[in-house]
Amino acid sequence: MAIEARIRELGSRHQNIDRAIQDEMKHPASDDLRVAELKRKKLKLKEQIEGLRARAH
């Protein structure tokens, strides 16, 4: 059960980062470095989620 809770927590953080990326990109002068950093964090979370899902099954 702990793995499922961790997956949910990481999924929530993944969604929050996705929203932050979308918000940043709405601005005409968006910060490309910030967007790139957020995308790296989002990808890392996705990889962690996939790894946990693989271990759970």
C-alpha cells in the first residue's frame, strides 16, 4: 500500500509541475530556463512513477 501512496504523491507533484509549465508558457516573455528546469523535474517524476509501478506489479 505504501507504494501506491508514493505513486499518488509523485503523480500530484507531476500535475503541479505541469500546471506551472503551462502557466509559465502563457506569458509572452516566459523564462526558457525555468521551463526547461520544470520539464526536467517533470520527466524525473514520471520515471520514478513508472519505476514504482513496475515494482508494484
